[in-house]
Amino acid sequence: MKLYNIKEHNEQVSFAHAIKQGIGRQQGLFFPMALPEFTLIEIEALLKMDFISRSARILSAYIGDELPLARVFKCVAAAFEFLAPVVSISDDIATLELFHGPTLSFKDFGSRFMAQMLIEMGQEHPVTILTATSGDTGAAVAHAFYGLENVYIVILYPQRKISPLQEKLFCTLGGNIHTVAVDGDFDACQLLVKQAFDDKELKQILGLNSANSINISRLLAQICYYFEAMAQLPPRARNQLVISVPSGNFGNLTAGLMAKSLGLPVKRFIAATNANDTVPRFLRDGQWRPNTTIATMSNAMDVSQPNNWPRVEELCRCKNWQLNTLAYGCIDDATTVETIQEMAALGYISEPHAAIAYRLLRDQLQPSEFGLFLGTAHPAKFKELVESVLGQNLQLPQVLAARAALSLLSHRMPAQFSSLRELLLALPH
Ligand SMILES: *Cc1c(COP(=O)(O)O)cnc(C)c1O
């Protein structure tokens, strides 16, 4: 697979290169030169396959020229060791539960596949993976890379702006995993990461790589579960399917659109955000005006400068899709609470991120359409909040219960690049 830098089209790289480098010159994102497409017959055949075999085929359509199918299969089987079940909510709405991996969020899919690819593509030199998290990326990346040789992980997160259990999940590992609580918001963390990548000397010394959703391997992995959803849904959902995606950095939505560009028969996507509504406002009036990031209860979506958005625009340009075919909406905290309660009355315990996607879906779904929203995190990750909203106790899954008892190992740091630089150079590398 050849990819180009969206900002500098003459920077062209292989998949092996893109996955190691993460991001291109001028912080441009890498984007596939060719967008593969399956025929209708191929799609039907794919939907009959099991998750692992099908996912290997889908990924091979992109990276088959660099890695034979059998090796892709092996990596996928190692990365996707857990299920992604579709669960019915009402007659015409279901959810795709993406939180059955080791860190209970959809980010396990992308992070674990990326770790597999880095090993498989021959990572000879030590590498430091520097990433910012608004909550769930950190955990997924930390667990995917924990204990691997020659890989150091540094994760920045906004202090006190992620849930206590989210923090426990990845800041208690130690070993090759270093976590840093930054005195600032998620956008400040993302900026620090960008500054580190701009620092040529630092990049060289540490062999810096990013595991953010900007890494193309993570996006490719996420395409696979959109096909899995379609395979599990009743046939009447084909062509009538509306998928609502709870969005922050817009990696998940990009992957969904890439699934559609491969030929998956999705009628429409809904870009669902919380009060950090840069994209919904942009889709409404064409003006890109990020506001200051607001802290909400759906903290993993507290992003006002979504870093994958240029890929959405690029994909639409390549496919001749109008941006205004994307549906959108934003939901505030009060409505999120109301919706979690409404869902509980339907017999489904949810959490703030998925609830936002559900709410917009149930508001916008037309007769004869079928709705699917992505369940991006396990409700127990937001235990305190969900318990207070519903007035009932939640059982902690085993992985969380075990971590909750351990103490935090994080460094603390002001949101200043000089502090980050100092910290990075002091780590083993
Ligand atoms: C990361 C995350 C999101 C946002 O996904 P993007 O791909 O960044 O848009 C939504 N929900 C949860 C629970 C997350 O962890």
C-alpha cells in the first residue's frame, strides 16, 4: 500500500513506513493512494465469513502487497481475541458492543493491531511511542505494548479530566509503560505530542512514533468491525443501515467511511458529538471554528480540534461524496443523563459516549431504516457516574476490579514542552 501526505502530496510512503513514522511532514496525515473496492458478490461472500478470516481479507485489500494474507491473518487473530457482538435495543435499533477487549473500549482493536504490525514489520531499533489520550487510548495502547522488548510507551493525559477507573487501568502497569498527568486539557496534551514530533533532535534520539488514531494501522483495524456488525444484523438492515458514531478525534467515523468506500452498504453515518461540537457546526455552516475544549461527562470525546477530520474530507473528495451527506448532531450532558435513563428503561445499561450516539440515532432515524450505534466503552469504566444516574450498583468486570486496587505510577507535569522534553530525555531509551 502506498500512502501520501494529505498536506504534501509528494511525500509518499509504504505502509511499513507510515506505521513507523505515524505522521508526515507539516504534521500531515497519511492517506491511501488507492482506495480498494469489493464487488457486491465479494461483499456477500465476506459477510458469510468468520470475523478473523473476513478481517484478514479486508486488511489484505489494503496491505496485501506488503504482507501476505497468511501473515495478516496471524496478526489479526492475535490482535482481535475478543468478540464484537451486536445487541438489540429496540425493534429498529441495535448497538455494536466494542468493549469486550482487555481495556474495555473499542480502542483495543486499533492498538492491538498496531502493536502486531510494528512487530511484524520488523522494528529493529528501539522505539518510543508518545501518545496523548482523552481516556481510553492510553489504556488500550499501554496494554497492547506492555512488556514488549525495545518499545517504550509514554502516555500524556489531562490530569483529573479522565475517570478514576480509566486512570487506574493504564497508570498502574509500570515496566515499559510511562504515564504523565498533564496540568491541562486533552488538546494541550495533543499539542505537546505535536511539538515533540516537530523536534528533530528529540525524534532522532528517541525513535519517536505515535500510536494515536492518526496512525493508519489503527484506522485500518477499525474498518473490520463495521463489516462484523453488518454480518450480524438482520438482512433487512442492508442498504437501510444508519450508523451513529460517538466521535472525538473522528478516527472511528473515518474507519466507518472507509468501510463504506470498500463497498459496505451503509445508507448514512451520523457524526455524534458532545458539547465539543466543532464538526457539527462546521457541517451546518461550513465554518471551521474550534472553541475552547469543554469538560463533559463523555470525556473521551472532549476534543475541539479533531485530528482525523482531514481524512474524512480527503475521503469524501476522493470518492466524490458530498460532505453534506454526513448527518450530525451534538448532545449536552443533561440530555445524555436523560438518555442513559431512557436506555435503562429499555433494559440496556449504557454510558455517556454510546448514549449520545443512541440519542441522535433515535431522533433522526426514518421509518424503514435500521439504526446501529457504536458502544465504544464498557459502562463500568464510568462506574461512579452511571451509578449515580441510574441509582443502582454496577458490577466491575474482573480486569477493572484487579487494577482498581493498585496505586498510580504517573509522573506529573505542567503543559509545557520544555518539561516534556526533559522528562522524555530522562527515560530509558
Ligand atoms: C476515543 C473514544 C471515542 C472517540 O473516538 P474517535 O475515534 O476519537 O472519534 C468515543 N468513545 C469512547 C468511549 C472513546 O474512548
